[in-house]
Amino acid sequence: NIPSCAVNCIEQSVVKVTGCGSTDVDCACPHFDDIENDAIPCVISSQGCGPD
């Protein structure tokens, strides 16, 4: 499960890193590591972001 506070960061990273639509799982999945690396700083800087 993804904490709701991280969803926006991940969606932005999917589009930025892959050019895929933010909900296009088939397109984005092969780029998981790149998406994760791009999204982590955003999630960390989201104050109070933790498991729901």
C-alpha cells in the first residue's frame, strides 16, 4: 500500500521520468527503479508523510 501523502509525488515522477500517463501501470512498471529514485526526495520533503 502506498501512503496517500506519497501518491502525488509518485504520479509526478511517473510522468516526468517515463512520459507515461500517471495511471498507466503497464507503461510505468518497467521503469520502477527510476520512478522510485525520482519520487523519494519528494516524499521525504513532504512533512508528516507516513503510513496511513
